[in-house]
Amino acid sequence: MDPATLRERAVHALRYSFLGDSLSMPVHWYYSVADIYKAFEGGVTKLESAPTLHPSSIMSLHSTAHGGREGTEGGTTEIVGDVILKGKRQYWGVANMHYHQGMKAGENTLNLQCARLVLREVAQGPYNPDTFLADYVAYMTADPPAYHDTYAESFHRGFFDNMQGGKDLHECGAATHDTASIGGLATIAPLALPSLLRGMSVVDVQRVCRTHLHLTHPSDTLYSVCDDYVSLISELLHIEEGIDPSTIVEAYLLSASPTATPAEWMKSAKDTEVVGGVYSPACYISDSWPSTLYLAYKYLHSTGPDSVKQGLLANANVGGDNCHRGAVLGVILGLCTVDTEADTLYSGLVEHDAIEKEIQTAIE
């Protein structure tokens, strides 16, 4: 296949990954769809800033000393404020505080900022876990912070709790109740796509991605889904002209959820009846992976010129862990479809110029 075509597909996949995250950011972890439409008339339709208050936030219940929630086992060091998220501790422990307090329209959440670390690394050559760990630690512990986000998922807090306890950095990944979550896949495409474009076999890319995932998300369940995600990325990247990509996505959905009826859902169900009805909109990979595949399947069927935009907005407006679903959904849609309206939205990202340069450099 023409290398230019492969490269264009990879560029759009990565662009739409950042866009999917940013579109969802203002309503990230909203678990009542009605609250989304109350905060934004007509739902999210464009890049928006984060509201000050969050009606279903449980950020106040999350531990600032370790992964998981308050009352669970962990270290005694105050990770949030002292080690990472410096200057952000004041936002924790407050009821109904938005997870992404103060973030402006077009900004990306912390996990997508970490995806940029991977892009910058692979631009320099083959992925090296030691290099990633050094960059990750330096980035997360910067003072003042190098990022605007006010929330760090359980895996970040657990990692730095283990680091403060003296563990080897390669073994600081913490296993908590939500280790097997869609957020773990946010940094995979920036590693997988450049590796595939450089001629690495799918099996070798899966191995490298598992190694990378182990550093922050030690979970056999998530490793298995990661293998499927890398395989899907490769199939869509190399898909021949005339083949319907939705049939490929459907096969992965049925493998992940054998009782799924995507064609019937698409005819008669609202998105919220599938994501929020059949599947939980939460982060747990058992539901978030098939949810993402369903949305990809549905919006790949759309013949409209703005099918990517509509798919990413639909993902935002069903709530839950829509940022990380959106990052993965954007990759899948971007490998198959170019959407000029989505490209226009992408150009509105706050760090668009830097992100675009990182994408272009990583896949050269």
C-alpha cells in the first residue's frame, strides 16, 4: 500500500484521539445524561471549558496519598500536591468539584498529555521503557506542573506512591479496582502506529505495548484487550480500498461481547441505550471497550461528511469515562475516515501546533 496513504491514516487517527478527549473533557465522568444537557444546551456540540462544579463528581472520595479511594490501603505520603499535581491539592476533598478544574476549551486531560510523552519518545527512535519512565516521572513531578489538569487517575497516584516507597520504577505500576480501564489505552496508539509504519510486525508491536502498559497498568485483562486494540489498529491502517471497515470493527465487538447485536442496536436504539444501558459508561474495560467498538461501528456506517465529528460528540454526550473512550474512538474513526469538520475542531485545540508537530515528527 502507498506509504503516503498509511501515513495520512495514522495522522488523522492521532489527531482525532486528542480531539475525542478534549471534546469530552467538560463532561468527563458525568453519569447523568440529563446533567450534560443541563450544563450545555443541546449537549456538547463544540470544544467547551470545564464548568466549575460537577454534579456527579466523587473526586472528594479519592485518596490523595495512594491509588484508589480514601480508606484503602496505601502509603502515608501526600502524593497529590507534594509529589504530583503540585499546587492542585486544594481542589481535592471538596464536594462537586470538577475533575478538570479550570481547564479551558480545547485543552487535553492528563492521560493525553502522557500520550504526547510517548509521541515525543518514538520520534527519537525505538521505544525504550527506561526513557519513558524518566520522562514520565520528570513530567508528573514538575514544579510548577507542566500540565493544567487537576486530577490524576488512580494509576498515577498508585505509581508515585510505590515510587515513594522505594520500588523499582519498572514495578511501580499499582493494581487497584480500576487498573483494567480504558484510560490505560490512551497512550497505546502513539506507540503502535509509528511502530507499525516502521515495519514492525503486529506481534512485536503487541509485545512492546504490553511492556509499556505494564509500567502503569499491570493487568492481564488489560493486556489482552491491548493486544486486540493493536491488532484492530493494524487491520484498519492497512485496509484495502473497497472494504467496509465497520465489518472489521463489528468482528472485534462480537469477540469482546458475543451477545452484542450491533446492527439491531443501530436501527432502533439510542446511543444512551447501548452506552449506559447494555454497557456501563464507566472506565472498566469489560464495558468501555465494547462501548467504544459499538460507537465506532455505528458512526463508520454514517455517510455524512461529518461522521467523525458526530461520533466523537455522541461519545461525549453519553457521559461516563468519555475522555478515554473518545481517545480510543478517535483513533479507530481516524484510521477509516477524514472529516473536514473534525479537522476544524482539532485546529481549535489549545496546543494544536505543538501536538501537530509531535504527530508529524513521530510518524515520519
